[in-house]
Amino acid sequence: MTTKRLVLRGINWFMPAATIGLMVHFSVVTKSFLTGGNLLAVLTQNGPTFIVAVVAAVLLMAGYVDLSVGSTLALAGVCSGLTFLSAGIIPGLIVGILVGTVIGAINGVLIGWLNLSPLVVTLGMLAATRGVAQFLAPDSLYGFPADVNVLGNGSVLGVSYLGIAALLVIGIALVAMNRLPIGRRIVAIGVNSRASYLVGIPVKRISVLLYIVVGLAAGLAGVLQVARLDSAPSGTLGVGFEVTVLTAVLLGGIPFNGGRGSVLRVVLGVWLIAVLKNGLTLLNLGPEIAGIVTGSVLVLAAGLEAVRFWVQRTK
């Protein structure tokens, strides 16, 4: 086997090996890690990340990025919280998802249809939506109806509703990318959008649709996160969320310019970050350590992708 192939195989196996190694390490140093209750709690706590990351990964496969998902989650959560207080759980659920969808549609039209820069547009949306959320709810919202708490913390056979929602989104993304024609079209757009357009793929419509779906996913995640927390703190809800999502997506081996990727590897990337944070929490290390580790993992993911690109380019 050539050195080039060995390096690529090592990069491909790094994340699964790191995940298994971390789980073994944390199970040794703390007995409370490798328990059914703790692992289900990890799934629940990171359900919003799973929901948004797999959809954001599909978007990145097409060569587009959305850095506003954290603020979209926050605004959707605040709007759903206000509606929970005034109209109940069903209207709140609808409003939260609708707000996220509208933000996604705005991003989609500006980027996918008008060809504006994804970085500039979504960074602007990140700041604008956070400001709107804080304007609508300067103080944290709480005191929701009991049904909201059930939505956020209820379960079926030990699996929370939030975890079930995450698993459903993962399943839909897997089917769409691996079994349906839309998956091949999305990857083709990421490889070469101009060539895709010339062979009849509706590049603009698919791009707009992808941003709408990302917004919808962020809206759903915001509603479920608010229901789980039983509060909607506009200043802190979703802060840093986009970094976690981007880290998981890059760990999944999706290049920043798109064209390839695997939903399953992105799911594994989310799980790796979730295990890291959970293990550090069980070891009584502060959130600042988790932030340092997450940032370091993002840099590592970018470095591995750079090495992969360099190896594939060299002969």
C-alpha cells in the first residue's frame, strides 16, 4: 500500500478511533460515564446539534455555509417562548419552526438566488437575528405551560422526544443523500455548480431549498431546546452553537467548498464533541475548558482536511 493511501486511510479512521478512545478513557476515569442513563442524556442534550448539523452538512456538500444557525435557533426559541406564554404549546411549536423557516428562506434568496456571499449574508443574519431576539425578550422567558416541559423532557421507552426528533432528522438526511436523486444533485452542485446548471440541475432552486431546510431545522431545534430548558434566555440561547455545528461538519470530512461528504460521519462528529463535553463535565472541569477543547478540535479538523487536500493533489 502506498504512503499516500496510508495517510488518507489514517485520516479517515482518525475520528472513529478518537471517539472510541475517548469513550474508553472516560469510562475508566469515571464510572458514571458508560451508563445507559448518561448516554441517553448525551443524546438529549445534543439533540439540537444533531438536528442542525446533519442538515448543515448537506448544505455544505452543495458548497454553501450558514453561520447564522445559532442566532436563528435563539430567535425561533424566543418567539416560541412568547407564544407558549400567550397561546399554548401547539401555536408556539408552529411559530418557532415558521420563524426559522423564514430566516432560512431569506438566506436562500439572498445567497442561492441573488448569488451574494454566504459568509457575508449569514454573518449579517447572525448579528441581526440575535439583536431581534434580545429586543423581543430582554429578560429570560420562563413559566411555560406544563405541556412544554413534557415536550422538552418527556420520553418514550427511555428515549426523549428531543432524541427521537434527532434520530428522525438523521434518518431523513441519510435517505435523501443515499437513496434519492436529490442527494446526487446536491453533491454535483458542490463539485461544479456551473456544470450542474448546464446539465439541467436547478441549482438556484435547490440552493434556496437547502437554506430553507437549514432554517427549519434550526427553528425546530430552538423550540425543543427552549422546551428542554423550560426557559428562553435570549442573550445566551444558541451562543457558540454555529461553532459546534461547523466543527462537527468539518470533522465529518466535508470540505468547506463542498462536493463530497457523509451524513454518518457528521453524526459521528457530533457524537465525538458530545462525548468530549460530557466527559469533561463529569470530571468537574469548567465550561471554559470545553470551549478550549471544541475550538482545538475545529482547528484539528481543518488541519486534517488540509492534509487530505494536499495528499490528494500530490502525485
